[in-house]
Amino acid sequence: QVQLQESGPGLVKPSQTLSLTCTVSGGPINSGDYYWSWVRQSAGKGLEWIGRIYTSGITSYNPSLKSRVTVSVDTSKNQFSLRLTSVTAADTAVYYCAREGNWFAFDYWGQGTLVTASS
Amino acid sequence: DYVMTQSPLSLPVTPGEPASISCRSSQSLLHNNGFNYLAWYLQKPGQSPQLLIYLGSHRASGIPDRFSGSGSGTDFTLTISRVEAEDVGIYYCMQGLQSPYTFGQGTKLAIK
């Protein structure tokens, strides 16, 4: 059974960088034909897809965040990560990591982690 | 971006009764392979979203057969044949055809 777990600071100061890691268990992150994504949920904007990575390193980002987002993967640790620079209060949200299965849908999700951008 | 519009936004239902949620996309989700790249999720209170339906009408693993998805192109429907108390939560549709993936605003199902 695949499981995903987000980790990282719950509080980030405005203008600083948000960094989160998703640890995948239940199988190698580079087995199968999967993309690994970040999705966030805020009261104001609902569910928003941030970006994804394939284990080859190929990435795709939401154009609304592209200038500030980096998603990376570390297959040796079975993890993938999110960096979001220059955060503002608008980036306050619950951040989820998720696996995109073979059918262009997210079949496994982490439990989510609340990140608050505040001084 | 593809805009996903759900209705209704709030849905009170009596247990044992059917329920339907509509999702409309601003552009067709029909791929030239014949599949519609539309998924449905349920977010139960305090939990992460869980996949219910993928490719418009295919139930995900472990999802009861009282859940069904239908539609094609721009108009889709999630139907629960007989609502149970455990079905409460917020239902979302999502398009996976074109990046960036986009979600509907959610439909909150509550028990009367």
C-alpha cells in the first residue's frame, strides 16, 4: 500500500521560501509510470494544482506559480520536494503531496500539512 | 485554463435517497483516445481528498458501486444511488486533460 507523508515548517515569514518534502513508502518512487504532484487547498481558492515531477526529472508547473516554484525528486530517499519562493499571505494553505496514477487522476494523497505565511 | 463549474454547491440528502452532482468544463475533456479526462474526489471532514472516479466513469479501487460517473465532452454527473451517512463531505471534479489540472469549487453533501 502506497503512503505519502508531507513534512516541513508550518510557519514561513513573508518574502521567505516555503520548503516541503513528501516521503513515499510502500514501494520505490521510481517504479511504475507515475507523476508526483503537489496540490494546495486554501479557503479562498479551493484546490489548486501546483506542479509535478516524473522520476526522470521532467517537471510541469502551474503557470500562475511557475516563476516561484521548483519541484525536485530524490530517488535515493524515496522523496520529492516543493520549494515556493517569495511567499505572501496568499500562500497560506494546506499543502498535499499526491501520486498521479495511470489515468490522469490522483490516486494516493498525503494527509496534508498546514503552512501559514505570517510574520 | 479549463474552468470547472459544479452544481449545486450544497446538497442536503435523506439517507437511502439518490443524489447527483453536476460538473461542467469550459472546454471538452474528450481525448482523441476516446476517454474523458475527468475525475471525481470526495473529501470527508478532516481528511485528504480520495479518488472516487477516473476517466469519467471508472470507479477507483475499493469504491462502492453506489457511486457512478457519467457524461462526456463538457458535461459530467456523479450519482450516488443510495446515500449513506458515511458519504458526507465535499465532492470535487477535476480535469486531467490539460495542464494546469483544475478543480471544481466543490459540492458539500450533508445528511438531512
